[in-house]
Amino acid sequence: MTSPLTLDSVRRAPKALLHDHLDGGLRPATVLDLAQQTGYDDLPATDVDSLATFFRTAAHSGSLERYLEPFAHTVGVMQTPEALYRVAHECVEDLAADNVVYAEIRFAPELHIDRGLSLDAVVDAVLAGFVDGEKAASSEGRTITVRCLVTAMRHQARSLEIAELAIRFRDKGVVGFDIAGAEAGYPPTRHLDAFEYMRNHNGHFTIHAGEAFGLPSIHEAIAFCGADRLGHGVRIVDDITVAPDGTVHLGRLAALLRDKRIPLELCPSSNVQTGAVDSIAEHPFDLLARSRFRVTVNTDNRLMSDTTMSQEMLRLVEAFGYGWSDLARFTINAMKSAFIPFDERLAIIDEVIKPRFAVLIG
């Protein structure tokens, strides 16, 4: 018998997460605790509930630039090895509790060196937290695989250095490279040397594009930079026309994106907060899914969006009437698009995702 789609039942479903920022997923209580331990005294609130409200409301700003402002506080408390380890460990615990079975967590090492840490020391601390978080989850009967993407800030000039860091740590848990930050004025082509370095070393990379700046950033990410995936990519809808009779016509860029099966790391709630779309109901996720783009469901920043993977999936269910087979497809899409080796991807799909969805579908 098919399980009904409720928040509780969706929580039981296995999930694969490709787009989640470490510094956007802290527990509010941890932010307070780390601020006290590290001497960070710029928090806008001094109790858990008020702080959680601040992050949620400040991020719901209608622009990507204002959405990014609250990150100064989470980054501010993540400047020691102990803090980085704790945040990474708790990240894995929280995802495992939501039945995420595979996750790629990204963060920008260059933002965590204000107190003298080296880039390598920053990555070491985060990876140690991930490993021990996996062990803690396993001891509670929850299997999860967590890998890392290192991110360069697109308004800075350290992207080649961060790409080199990605390759240096790729056998230790880092599976790819990313650029992030405000899109307007900072096109991905500013970082061609970093992408060339990744290609020359057979490395994977994704690019934040098509969230705030539209089709030009998507075109550059694909045509000039050769991105394996697109972070967000939601504005590809601007190259799609729906006729009055429902016929869908793809422009040249949209057709290329679909033909090449380039994954879209879509983050519904975050896209609403940044003003990329007006509401979940108006999100182009469903149009893209029906048009057979490789869509994936992601959280982006769990603290800022006050969300989980289960909540993101349920919001899509409520908006578009999806069933278990749809959620299974989106999850397998994500797993197919992961930056781990093919045999590892296949094992998670065949041994974890498909059997557990089969139970839910009935």
C-alpha cells in the first residue's frame, strides 16, 4: 500500500543533496554557543528564538546581495578548528536525521582564515567533522555519505588557489570546486584560470549561475567555463516559451542544457527569498521537470531558509501534485549527478535509494 505524502512520510524517504552551504546551515544554538566561546560579539540577538528569527527574516530580502548579508555572523563564529569541526559534525547529524543518504556540502575556505588558520587547516577541520559525523550517524543506524566542495568567492581573486586546494584534497573528501557570491558584475569568466586548472587535473566543478543574473551567466558557465553542473540555474526559464496550447519551446541555450544533461541544483525556498522567483507555486521547477531537464532538489542554506530536504520536497509536492515516483526521480537525478565515482553513485542508487522508495511506493 502506497504511503501518503506527508512531512513524516517524506522524512522517511532517502534523499541526495548537491547544493548546501556549510555556513548557511548552522543550528541557532550553535551560533550563540560559538560566539561566546570565540568572543564574537556582533550577533544581532542573544537568545536562540530571536536569533533564528533574525536569520530567517533577514535572508528573506528579495535580492541575492541582501540575502548574503547574514552570513557575516555564521562565518564570524567559524574561525577556529574546533568551531569548524563542530559545525561540520552537526551538519552531518542534522542531514542524517532527515534521511539524507548522500550530500555534497560546500563552503569557502578563504572566509575562515581571519584568525590565522591556513586554507589547508580549515579544510582539514571540516573534513574531520564530516568523517566523525558519518560515524556518529552510523552508530545510530543512519548511513550517510558526505563529501565536500570548496568554493571560491567570485568577487575575490583567489579562485585558482582554491581550485588547487580542491585538487590537493580530492583523495581526502573534497570532490569538486565551486564559485559563489554576488553574480552581478562578477561573471564566471573572471575565473577561467581556475576552471582550466580543474579541467587539466580532471576535476569536477559546479558554478553558481542563473540565480540573480539570468541567461548570460548560464551561457558563460556552460560555453566558456565548461561547468559540470549549475548552482541554481533557475533563470534558464527565460529561454523557454510556453504556447497557449501548452506546447513548450526551448531556446538554443535551454536546449543545449537539456541535451547535455547538465544538472540544475534547484533550491526552491531560497529562490523565493532572493527574488529569483515570486513563490514556490510560480517556481519553474515543474516546467523544467516536465520538460525533462535534469532537475534536483536542494536546500541551499538550511538556517537562512529555515528548511530541510524533507520540507523542500513537501513544498514541491503541495505546489505541483508530485507523487513518490517523482520524488524518486529527482533523488536519482541528484545521485546520477554527484561528483563521486560512477560505481559509488550506482551503489547508493541501487542499494539504498531504489529499495527504500519501493517500500514507500508499495
